[in-house]
Amino acid sequence: MPRLPIDTFHLIKRLQEAGFSPAQAEAQVEVLLELYALQETAKKKDVIKLRFLVKRDIALTQAKLQEVEAKLRAELQEVEAKLRAEIEKVRADVRETESRLRVEIEKVHAEVRETEARLRVELEKVRAEVENNRLEVEKLRLTLQETEKRFLLHLNETEARLRADILRAQVRVIMWVAGLIAAQIPIFYLLRSLLPF
């Protein structure tokens, strides 16, 4: 009977999917290949013996797997317990930090309220000062208007007096010039009569 080809990759993959490690799966496939090679020449008794050995290897492998699984579970439980303890510690730290932050936030709120109250008082003072300054400015404006009116009145009076004084001065100058001219006419006639021309 001719030998049929065996897909060892497929067999190893199936064994790994069933829970065998890669090394165990490869060992099982090698054993099966040996059985397959011996099949043509092996006796029935040898095949039964090999089957028994394979079953024993499978049972030992499963026992080892269970032992490894138990170890892994124990380690996993230990890691889980450590993680729970760490998580609880972190939670406690978070609660403590949260508590401190609440106290700090409350302090900041109190400071903000106190500052707000102080600023309101200061704002009222500034408003009062602004109002006082506005009233002072209004008084100064009224005083300035009155002073300006008095100044303009005084300026008009002074201008009128100056015009009158200038007019009088002009009249005096005209009279003085007229007097000079009048005084020079007799001198002119006297010189004309004395000097031959």
C-alpha cells in the first residue's frame, strides 16, 4: 500500500489549538510520523505498545499542563492580590489627595470671597472719589466760567478805557502838533522876511 503524504504543519497547529505547547505538538507529530513509518513493518503488538506509549505521553503532557496551569493560576492570583493592594493604595492616595485639594479649594474660595469683598469696598471708595472729583470739576468749571465772565468784563472795561485814553492821547498829540505848527508859522514868516529868497 503506497504511503499517503502527511501535512505536519496542519497536525502541529491542531495540537496547539487543543492546548499543547509548540514543543509538545512537534513531539507528538514526530511520534505519529514514526508510527506511520513503522506501520508497514510493525507488528500488532508493537502498535499496541506504541499506542500505549503515546497515550501515556499524552497523559503525562496533560498532567504537566495541569501542573503548569495550576502554577500559573497561583501566580495570577498572587499578582491579582498585589494589584488589588496597589489599587487600594492608589485609591487611598487619591482620596487623601482629593481631600487635601478640597481643603485647598475651599481656602482659595474663601480668599476669593474676601478679595471680592475688599475690592467691592475699594470700588465703592473709588466711585465716591470719582463722584467727589466730578463735583469738584463741576465747581471748578462754574468758577472758571465766572472768572472768564469777570475777566471778559474787566477786559472790555480796560479796552474801553484804553480806547478812551488812546483817543485822548491822539487828541493831545493832534493838538500838540497843531500847536507846534501854529507856533512855527510866525517863525516861518519871520525867517522869510529876514532871509532873502
